[in-house]
Amino acid sequence: MVAIFAILIFIVYLIFFFPMEPRVKKEEEKSPKYTAQMKKLWQIAQTSMKERKPFRAEKALLTILKFDEKNAAAYNRLGILYAKGQKYDEAVECFEIAQSLDSNPASIHNVGLIYLETGAYEKAAMAFEQAIAMEGDVPARYIALAKAQEKLGSTKKAVEALENAYELDPKVSTLRQILALYEAAEDTEAATATAARIEEQIAKDNAAKAKRTAVKRTREARAKMMQAGAATRKVVKSSAKKAAPKIIKQHVGRKRI
């Protein structure tokens, strides 16, 4: 009986007084060899994608994921690779995994592009809207949304998206997309107004270009003047050094009276 009582006291002590620290496994530090290997694999993947060698790039990315299965960047790259090869199901799967590992607008936008390519326009629009909600200062997101809305037959929403893109980055190409939408909808008044905006934007772009050219030429002229001045000073200094010994020699050679 005493033994049982002692055990109970010991259990109470363990519960209330013994420091209970969570047993968390420390992540093993990556060795220099592992880091170097991963860096090499990334270089192979990126170079292969640039050189249009999809099989080599895929092999490198899959190897990265074999060692680091939670590498969101590798899943994103693999998704892009599959999308380029028109393997859309695999691409969507990769982007969705990347999104689950690291929630970022780029992954959602990429999924939206796949949906747009495969004709799932409602899903595409939802994906682009979600990406915009997370990062609303990228014009490409609004342009992609406009394409999805156009496919869904919503000219008004498509124009709104393009106007947002234009506000962030005023480009003639964006205005021309708006014009095409109005022309397709046979909205003559809006099309005429947009055509006038295009001419105005072209004039602004030309003026800005001329200003940049003038500033560039002014800087180049100043640089040439500075170089010429430096060269002149160098010649004068060199001439002075050469003349100095002669003057000293003449001065020393004079007889004192």
C-alpha cells in the first residue's frame, strides 16, 4: 500500500513539477557537399530550360525534389516545364503543390494560365482574381484576367481589368487591346475615344523618348569634355615636367656677378 502511494506521489511530481520540454527533432544541418550538389542541380535545370532541353531539366528538378520534397520553387519550375510541353494536368498538380507549400501569387497565376490554356475560363478568372488580391500591383495579372473575362463573354469586366493594367503601366498595347474589345462589341463611341487615347499615348511616349535621348546625349557630351580636359591637363603636366630640368640647368649655369 505504501509502495502504491509512493508511486502516485511520484506521478504527481512528474506531472506538475518535472519540466516537460517538447521533443522536437532538430533539423540536420546541410553539409557543404549537399549545398554544392543542390546548387549544381539548379544550374543544370535553369541552363537546360534556357537551352530548350526539357528532359534534362525535368531530371534535374525531380532529383532536387527527391532530396528536398518541400521545395516550392522546384515544383514551380517543374510546372512551367510541363506547361511548355503541354502536359497541363501535371503542370496544374505541380503548381498546386507549390501553392500548398508556399502560398504566393505567382503559383496561383501560373495555375490560372493553365486553366486559360485548357479552356477552363471560370477557374482561370478565379485564379487570377485570387492572385490580384494577394499582389495587386502587377499589370500582367490584370491582362490575364481580361483574357479570361473576354472568353467568358464579359466585355465590361475585361475592359475594367485592362484599365487597371493601363493605370499601373500605361502602354499603347494595352489600349489597343481595349480598342479591340470595343470594336468586337460594336461600341463605336467607346472605340473612337480609345483610338484618341492611343494617339495621345503615342505622343507622350515619343516625347519621353526624345527627352531620354537628349539627356543621354548631354551626358555623353559632358563625359567627352571631361575626358578631353583630363587629357589636356595630362599633356600640360607632362610638358611642365620636361621643361623644368632645362630651366634649372640654365639657372645653375649662369655665373654670379
